[in-house]
Amino acid sequence: VREAGAAASWPTLGARARAVIDYLSTHDSVGPSDLARAYGESQPTWTRELQSLEEQGIVRKEGQKRRLTAFGRTYLS
């Protein structure tokens, strides 16, 4: 998991990852069903995307939803 100050090595994000971050720019948290409703594709597809973003330290899981980490918020600016 990345530290908040590790912005020097940002991963390249694909279209789905950018969609998750875009969604979180206007919502506090997100789950796979939210993303499936907003953007289409299946819930398992969004679950895998959220897990990938979590492994990169961009989001963290809280209950059944995910929120941006401090590192993830750097993508909004």
C-alpha cells in the first residue's frame, strides 16, 4: 500500500479506474453496484477494478463501500 507522499510514482490508470475516481469526485463512497448503475458493465468487473485500486493504495474499503485515500485524492487535483 502506498504512502500519502508517494505521488512521484503514480500508476497509469485505465478508463475504468478513471471512472471510479470521477465517481468519487462527487460521492463519498462507492460500491460495484453503484458503478454498474452509473457506467454499465457487470458488478464483478467493477469489483475487480476496485480491488486493483485498493491494492494500489488509491481507495480503501470501509464496510461494503470504498473511499478515496489521501493518495487517491491527489488524482482529483
